[in-house]
Amino acid sequence: MPIREYIAVDPTASCKFCKERFEQVEPMDSPPISLCPECGNKVQRQISAPQVGGSQSGFDSRAKSAGFSKLEKLGAGEYEKKY
Ligand SMILES: [Zn+2]
């Protein structure tokens, strides 16, 4: 089941739970929630930023053609120049 992220629409009218951002595990076919399950205030769905190092087809070739080098994270403090 996918994890969806939500955040309070109005941070001043929110509880601790939805003020920052919270994750909901929901069935794929269920509609996104619009109210915080804790306080009932309005929440909006957050689209999480793509993970660094994740599969982003197209990004690598675009970065390459733009002349950027890509540094691959190997471990703690280690980077390998990919191209
Ligand atoms: Zn809340």
C-alpha cells in the first residue's frame, strides 16, 4: 500500500500531528483524505520530493547533456564521479 503524505492547509489551525507533515498508509484505490484524522482540520496532500539516487529516467541524460557531472553517493562522505 502506498504511503501518502499530508500537511495542514492552515498551520495555525492544526494539531501537532498535521502541522509538520504526516504519513498515511492508504489503499491504492482510496481517495486522498482531506481532513486530519487527529483534529479534523483541513489537510492537503504533499507530493514528496524525488529521492536522491532514485531512478529518475531522463534526469541523468539531461544533466549530462547540460554539462553537469553527477556525483554518486557511495557511503559516508564518499562520492564517485560517474561521468
Ligand atoms: Zn491535525
